[in-house]
Amino acid sequence: PYSNTSHIDVAVVNQDTGAHSDLAGDLDVGSQVVAQLKENNQLGWRFTDLDDAMERVHRGDSYAAIVIPPDFSQNLLSITTANFTQPQLQYFVNEKANAVAPKMTDVGATTLDRRITDTFTSTVAEKAAEAIRAAGTDTETQLGEARDSTISALDDATAKVGGAADS
């Protein structure tokens, strides 16, 4: 009975300002997640700003609001440092909708909450994994270039030392 959830309005607020690191380059997971959700019809995703999202939840126009905070990408990039900070999403549910909607039992609401969370989390995880894979590829390239440069410099130094020894 809860399989048809595409009509359920869930507000999504992207406040992520993106981030930059020498290792991963520019990263804006929030924008990537929004782009992915725009192609996902499992729920009625509504992309808006924070004030509108909270008002929609308060009025009962949206079942929930998910907020991607400004530091989401920055926290995700902290995985490449010694000070990892777990990226956190903010999740607000219309509590009144649960109390007044006779068809939505606690089990149904829990199932719906789980579906919203699972759908959103899998989208975030997919985009984060893509970003980390891309950073890893860049790192491998940078390491390869550094290795080649070091070998070349070592060959040059060896040739110079050999040339000096011959003279």
C-alpha cells in the first residue's frame, strides 16, 4: 500500500557551498545530489530554499524536508585528512501530518521515512563514491607523474655524476 509514493512531497534544500582540495579538486556533492534526485521519481522531490521548505513542512504541504548543509562537501573531503568530519544531513518531518492522516499508520510512516532516507542516502552515497573515485584517479595520476619526474631527475643526476667521474 505504500509503494506509490511519487505524489508525496519532500522538500530538498541544497545549501552546500562546495569545497576544494589539492587532492580532489573542486567538489559540490549537494549539486550532484540535486541533479540525481531530479531524475528520481520515487518521491515528489521539491527543490526549494530553507525558509520555503520549513514553511511547507509546518503547513503540511510537504511531508518532510531534507537539508544539505553548507559544509557537506567540505566535511566529505575531510576524509582525505587526519580530521575526518562525518557529513550530516538535516531531516525535518511534518509531525502533524502523522497525527492527522488516518491512512498513515505508524508502520506506514516508518516505512515512508525509511524509504525517503534510503533513497536520499543511496543518492548521496553514489555521488560521494564517484567523487572519491575521481579523487583517487587524480591521486594515482599525480603519484605516477611525481614518480616519473623523480626517476628522470635521478637519471639526470646519475648522468652528471657519471660525467664528472669520467673527467
